Amino acid sequence: MEELYSKLSDCIEFGKINKAAPFPPQMKDQDGADEITKQLLDAGASADDVLQKGLIIGMEKVGVKFRNNEVFVPQVLMSAKAMDAAMVYLKPLFAESGGSQKGTFIIGTVEGDLHDIGKNLVSMMVEGNGYKVIDLGTDVKAETFIKVADENPGAIVGLSALLTTTMGNQEAITKAIKAHNTNIKVAVGGAPVTQDFSDRIGADCYSADPQGIVEYMNGVFAK
């Protein structure tokens, strides 16, 4: 079974969705995440083990490669599609058992900003590392973040912005969340965002890449 976990990890790392998928070329005609996940579950593996020993390991490798500019957005999207193929089998099992997802991440692009590629990459990476993700979409107001955070105690809130003109809304939303409940942790990110800006507006975390958010969350939820 360990060999199957290793193969599943490779499928996620290299974006092999299923046997019919032509990408990546070096894995042509090999089983993909779809088939291997089913094989593991049929062999008696738990959904948690498939997640922890296969999917998360593969997504961690993708995250580090993306940070180091060894892979780019198209590769990450293929890895996310491979992960989704596996999660089709796992999500119903987690729903039945409660699963062992590490925690919850609420993410949205802030009010006034309709860009979602960066947000989607973060969502994929966080979910692939074993967290429940609640994606609120784009143009999200402070009241929506606060309402959903109240419904999910302990969740971390992620605010994305691509435009310098909407960074001000990141600040306003962060301050509104903190005024409502200082215990809600807020992470900010996006092309124009910096650590200095994050510190100034009172956010708890800033990262220039999705893997940094994952590492921050791992630290928070390990406590």
C-alpha cells in the first residue's frame, strides 16, 4: 500500500489526473489520481490516510516548487485538478465521519476587486494540505467575512487583493474583523501587498506565495 501512496503523491505533484489524461507526458498511460485513490480505498485505506500520506505530500512538493519558481501557474492548476479527482472519493467519506481536517480557512477577494486567480491558487493549495476551505468569491464585503467567521469559530480569514486601489479595502476589512473579534486571525496577500503593509493594518499573516499561508496555518492549528 505504501507504493500506492507514493504513486498518488507523484500524481498530485506532476498533475496526473487519470489514466486517460495525456499530461504529464512522462506518465502517459499510467494510472492517475482517480484510479489510485479508488485502489487505495478498495484495499482498505482510510480517507484520512489517503489525504495525509498521498495528497498532502504531493501538494506540499508543488507548493515548494511554486515558491522556488520551479513550476508555474499551469502546473499548479493541473496538480489541483488531480487533487480534485481524488477528493471526489474522499469528500463523501469525510462528510460521514467528520474526517480529521486540520481546520477551516475562509478566503475571498476583497470588496471592489474581481480578480480571483491568486485567491484560487491559495484555495487549492490550502485544501490540498488538508484544510476545509470556504471560498467566498470576489468583491466580498467586511460583513460577509465577519458573518462566515462567526459561523466557523477558530477559522482563519484570508483577504486577497490584486490592485493597489483595493488594498485600502483590505485594511478596512481587517480592522472591521478585529473590531468585531480580536481573536479572529486574518491573513492578507496579493501582488501589491507587502509585509510592511500587513503589519501596519494589523493582519496576523502575510505571505507572497500559497505555501507560506499553508505553513502559517500549520503552525496555528498545531497549537
